[in-house]
Amino acid sequence: MYFLFPLSPLTFSHLLQKCFLQEVYCLNWDNRYLSLTISHLMSQYN
């Protein structure tokens, strides 16, 4: 699966790790949910 976000590799890796470890691993791969999750994680860097 690919995400179209202008992230640096390090930030992208950090987001993926946080996402997988805390939330996504126990949920279905729903595109809408992933979009919301990524948006939520992204907001922490703003």
C-alpha cells in the first residue's frame, strides 16, 4: 500500500511504526480509516 504524502523517509517510517504499533495492526485495512489515522498523526507534526 502506498501513501501519497510529502514526508521524509524518517518521518514516514516513524508514522508507519506508530500507526502499526498502536492502531492499524488490530484493524482492517480500511482506506477511509487509514486516511483519518494518517491525518491525525500528521497533525501532531504541525
